[in-house]
Amino acid sequence: MKKTILKLIVFGTLICTSQVFAVEWNSLTRAQQKALQKYEFSWQDVSEPEQLKLIKRANRWLDLPPERRKQAKERMSKLREMSPEERDQVKKRVKRFVNLSPEQKRAMKEKAKAFKALPDEEKQQILDELRIMKEKVKELTPEQRKVIRKATKGMSPQEKLAYIKDAV
């Protein structure tokens, strides 16, 4: 009997001291609820730290201008259509970009902007030639590939193509 009472006291103490300070769904703004709508019915199952992260993401989303939201939705749609291997490649590229210095990021953005400004036929020709050169690079030794990869890091497609043509 004493053991049962002791267990009840310990259990009651545990319940009382393990307060949950989770964010209530109804305390979110309508805009936050809309941004987080896929969590509406499972919100109470999400841990408080995860809820706070999701709310922070929702707020960042809501702060984006409509054009940026549209771009983000288009990119997410493209990501969903990719194979797992393609998504992994995208993640690696994003991770590399995030680790660049501000100057390197600016230079990459300028090069990407210049490439996008090219006529479609010219862009396609460059990309086709790059694919051919990449196949040739695959035939090289791992050490040679490493040298080329290091040398072409941060180059525009045009610059990479010119470098690989000279190197191979």
C-alpha cells in the first residue's frame, strides 16, 4: 500500500513539474496559420522548439515580397520533380554557396545574371558543350579531376568551358 501511494506521489510530481509551454495553434495569427496549415491537425504533437522554428520560418515567408514568394514556390515545385540524386546535388551546391564569402557570392550572382542574359540558343550551346567536356573530364584520373574542379570553382559556365577545353 505504501509503495502504491509513493508511486502515485512520484508520478503526480512528475506530471506537475513537466509543464509544457507549447504554442497554441489559436494563438497564431491567421497569416501564420495559413503558412503552417499542413501542421494544423498535428500542431500539438510538434515539440515546442520545433514549433518556434516553424513560426520563425512562417514569419520569414510572410515578410517576403510577393515576387520572391512566387519564385520560391516555383523552385520548390522544381525540387519536388527532381530525383533524389538531383536534389542531393542541389543541396551540395546550396551548401557550397552558403559557405562562400560575400565577395564570392556577389561575383557568382553577377556571373549567373550575365549567363541568364545570353540568348537561349547560346546558353544551350554552352551547356551542351559543357556536358561533352564533363564526359571527357570523367576519363581523367581522380587527381586531374580534382585539379580541374578546384580551378573552376566559382566560374561561370562560359569560363568553365574555356578552362576545360584548354585543360583537356
